Amino acid sequence: MGYIPGYIKLYENGELHRRRDLLYEKLYSCDLCPKNCKVNRYENLGVCKVGDKIKISEFVLYKGEEPPLVGDTGAGGVFFSNCAMKCVYCQNFNFSQNGFGNEFSVEELANKFIWLQNEKKVKNIDLVTATPYLPFIFDALILAIEKGLNIPLLWNTSSYETVETLKLLDGIIDIYLPDIRYTSEYAANRYSKTPDYWEYANKAIIEMYNQTKGEYIFEDDILKKGMIVRVLVLPNNIDESKDALRFIAKLDKNILISLMDQFVPVYRTNEYPEINRFLKKSEYDKVVDLMVNLDLEGWVQEHKLLEED
């Protein structure tokens, strides 16, 4: 018998149902994310622009994740609309900032999980920026389990999360895929209007690490359980990435790193001249060098990097 996702056990003992009910209660005064807006989402939209409806941009066989997450098919990307952060360079701004997407019922979401598993043969259900939708996701997960869902759940997050909410994911999420965007209040506020980003993100990553116990389970080179931390390198902001790597090395040098070079100057970057360009190869190489010096392992990338003049 191969890997059995953690959510199966919590479904069988009723814990998944209990947490679902708790999450629905939270919608009356929402505190699911660090914005802690306390909005009654049955009547109004939260800071994240989400109320009591599921809104999703697309369900897709996604091959853009790290190699052990996609294998020979892909991850089961579920791209949720809207976001609590306001990143001025977001490549997904059409749905993350502008709210593009379609509404789905809990039953339809459950059926999409099964479709991704059975028809698209995905390696996992890749939940992208999903925090505002947690009550509905748990509800759909219960229905999907009853229809035969049995592949890992992947939590694809900016890391702007509360420990309290993450604890509700313990034993349900098999794979954590957190980003580290910034380590300074200045950069987090300037580029994402989220000055307390690192205050929450560093604690969130420690919680995700503790839940996975720093362990990795692979089957045929496919990750079934564990954590991969992504570090996004921004132009003129390589010190943020270096500090992120040092933080990870101090936590555990066995954590797998994905050092991301694919920053693209889109959306509102023309208002921020210091990041309104592609990353320079020299910038990326300096961060790669530190990753090597810290004995961290994982993936580096080769996208469109600017050569020096």
C-alpha cells in the first residue's frame, strides 16, 4: 500500500468535520488571515474581497511547480480568486487583485478535485492562495473523500498566515509550499501593502515545518509529504532573499529550497522604478552563492535574466 494522505484518518475519526464546522463559524467574524478584519462574511466581503461564495480562476493540470510535485503529469492546480496581500508585481493580478473567476458550489469543487485526480492524473491537489476559502475547501474535501479522493493536498501559500489557522490544517495538508517574499517591514509595505508580513511569515513557516516534522516522504521521486520553501528574488532586493536563506538555514539545513528567478515586471511595477525590470543574472548568482555556502539544497532556475551592460 502506498502513501495514505493524512486527511483520510481525520475524516474517519470525525476531526475533519469538527474543523469544518469551526471554520464556518469563523465566517461570522473572520480571523482566518493576519488582516483579522472581523467582517461577517455571510453579509459582507472581507479585506480579501471574499464573502461566503467560492470563486476560482481555473482548475488546471499545472506543470509549473517543482519537479517532485509534478512528475510526468502535473500538479492539480486550483487557483482561487482574490488575496489578502496587494503585491504590485503579481503575475496573477487578473484573479488575485481584480477578482477574475467563476463561482462554484461546494459540490462542484469536490467534483473538480475528483476530476483532477481521476481524469487528469495529477500528483496532488495544489490549493493556491486558498486561505479565505478554507471552510468551503474542508466541506468539499469531505465530499471528495466519499467519492474516492486519495492524493496529497498541497498548500501553496505566500506564508502570510496565522499560526492559529495553520493549526487547523495540521494532519490535513500533506505538502506545504510556502513563499518567502520579504524579511523587512519596508519592502513588505512598499510592494505588498502588508508591513507585518515577516512578523507572521516566519512564525507560519516554523509552524509548517513543525507539522511536517522536517521529514520528507517520496514515492517514485514524487513528494507525498514535506515542505519546500520558495524564495522569490526581487530586483534591487537581494538582501531580502539572503536573509530568508539565513533564516531557513538556522531552522533546518535539510529544508528543500526553490530559489525563484522568474520575477516579471507586470501589473503596477511601472510605479516602482527600482523593480520595474527583469532580475539581473549577477543579482540571482549572488543569492545562489549564499545558498551554496549555507549548504542548502533544492532547485535553482534559469529564466530570462538580464546580463550586465
